[in-house]
Amino acid sequence: MPVYFEDVTVGESQSFGSYDVTEADVLAFAEAYDPQWFHTDPERAREESLFGSLAASGWHTASMTMRLLVDNHFADTASYGAVGVDALRWPNPTFPGETLSVTVEVLEKTPSESKPDRGTVRTRVTTENEAGEPKLTMEPIVLYARHTPGEPT
Amino acid sequence: MPVYFEDVTVGESQSFGSYDVTEADVLAFAEAYDPQWFHTDPERAREESLFGSLAASGWHTASMTMRLLVDNHFADTASYGAVGVDALRWPNPTFPGETLSVTVEVLEKTPSESKPDRGTVRTRVTTENEAGEPKLTMEPIVLYARHTPGEPT
């Protein structure tokens, strides 16, 4: 049975996933969606960028994080998708060759006042590399179905 | 000369861009980064999804928005990239066949206290389709270089 709103516990935390960041993917994503030279030109990035190396687009890091969430966290969840995301930050750039993993901590659950069959869950998501350096943090607000609509949670 | 921190005016607003959302791109993005059935299976989405149609991943809408910003807004800007994004929301799903455009309004400028050669600019970004329906709103916080470091702005 999938994870419903009632099955989510505030304070619980899960860590999972292993996503290998490749230079080919960094370049392909950037050429399509974020063609700034520090994301598309490895040589110039090595010589001139603040980081001394080609770095992934922040939206690419967010998208790789989403893939880890879909495969490991939302795969068996009665979720309707995210209403939105608060406090998205990129504390460090993501580099080709790194391996990303994700931690999700449940911050808050709010039953819908108007619709008794659903509620929102606010989590804190942290994406880090194999050395534990944080690459992305955010607070998604996700809509979940309830399997006992209207009862106290 | 590129747009520096000093050249940005609080309250100014720009609208631009024209991004055609194709089903092929919606599927390719979702298969790579957000393989949930309402983003990857056109038939099932038509029959079972809340929206009655295949919808783009919210991260795809954000990435298409970034492409419009890079091509039209950051192309000639002394920007070091975004520190982060607040209040990211997807008020409506994005569908194949739509054409997206973007409006950027400058909300706030904050000179760095520790580094006189830079400052942050908070904007309100709204992405909408050709009928003016909002698809994404967010408040990016972007780091800009100053061309007169330390002088009053």
C-alpha cells in the first residue's frame, strides 16, 4: 500500500540514492536550459570561473535531486505532486565526477481545511556529494492523499 | 557594457521571450529527471490525471524559464549566478503546445556588507502561457558585480 498523508511522521528522516554526475550530462543540460559559459565551456570554466572547474546548472542539480526523490521517496507514495518549494539554496556548486545522495526530513503536516481527502507535507531536502558537502537545500510542499478522509491525523 | 548592480532599478519590470513547449521535450526531460506517469505516459495522463493531459515536470518549467532568462535577461549582465530562490510555485501545469514567456520585476537590492565589489538583487519572476495563465512564479536572489565598489548605490 502506498504511503498516505497519515503514514508520514513529523521528524522522521530518510537518506538514500546515488547519482553519478557526468560531464556529458552537465553539458547537455546546460546547452538546453542554462547556456552560461561556466556551465557549457570546460576550458574557460577551468581558467576563469570562480570555482576553477565546470559546474552544473543549479537547475540541473535540482533535477538530479528530483530523480533521486522519484526513484527512492515518491515511488510508492500517494502524492499529487508539489504545490511549490521554499528556500531553495545552492551552498556549493555541483561538479562532474561527484556522486549525489539525498536526505529528506519531515518538518510539518497540514490537513487541507477545504478538502478532507488530502493534506500537505513540508519537508527539508538536502543534496550532498560523497564527502558530505551540501550542494542543494530546499523545502518542498507536497500534496498527499489521505486514506481516512476527514479523521483526526 | 554589461548591466551591473548599480544599473538595476527597484520597481523596474521586463517581459520577454517565446518558448514553445513540445511533447518530445516534455517526455525527454521527464524520462531523465522526473519519471512519474503523469509526465511520461501521454495516454494514461489523458485518462487518469487530475489535469486530463500530459503535463511537464515542474522542474522542466523552471528549466525552460531559466533558458528564457539566460537568453533575454542575463545575456548582458555582470551576474555571478543565483544564491537561491524563494517562494517557487507552480500555479498551473505546463502542457505541450503552449508557448511560455517571462516577466521579471526587481523587488530589492542589497549591497554586500562584507564584499564591496558585489550585491544581491531579489526579483519576482512570472512565467505564463500565451493566454496569460501563470505557470510558475519565484523570487530568485542573484549576485551582481558592482562597477563602483563601495560607493553609495
